[in-house]
Amino acid sequence: MSQTVKRYSEAFKRHVVREYEDGATIEELRRKYGIGGGSTIQQWIRKYGREGLRHRVMRIQTAEEADQVPKLRQEIARLQEALAQTLMEKMALEKTLALYQEAFGTDLAKKNAPGSSMPSTMRPTNGDWR
């Protein structure tokens, strides 16, 4: 009885390695393509892979660090809401300014320039516009 020896082309090996790098497991690839050797795909990965074999990542952290992630996500959400609110207020103010300029036919930037004809009652007394 003769034994069948499988020879895989380099293109096939590279294809399998690419699938591995895209997230497939070695066992999934062995079943999918009928590759018998337990270390065959691992050898291909070492030879053709960009980053070599994947390893499982184990995160070691304190309970305080683990609790910090949800708190930071909540803070990000709160800041995003505040930013959205600020942007809406800015848009409303810009629209109000545009309507004012349209109604009175004036450019406030020119009116507020130093030496403008703005009544002294509307100008800040200390020169600070804040």
C-alpha cells in the first residue's frame, strides 16, 4: 500500500497564513483545508507570516484599574454631550448674529473695532470684552 504525500504550493501556504493573520485559528484552518500535521501551519506562519504566531493576551490589573475603564467611558460620554451642546449654542449664536446683521444691515465686526461709533454705554469700561 502506498502512502499519499501532500505537497502544498507556496501560494497556498501564503494564502493559509494570510487567513491566519486575518483572525482564523490554526485548528480552523487545519479542518478547512484538511491539513494533517499539527505543526505544519505553524511552520508556514514562521516562514511566511508578517508577525509570527499570535499569542493570547492576558491582562493583569488591579480592581481599581478595572473599575476605572467604565468611569472613563462615562466621562467621555459626558464630555461628548457637553461638546454637542456647546456646538449647538454656537450655531444658535451665529444664526442670531446673521439675522441681526441682515435686519440692521451692519457688520458687528466693524462696529466693534477700536474707534468705532459704538455708544460709550455699550463699551466695556476696563477695555475687557469678556
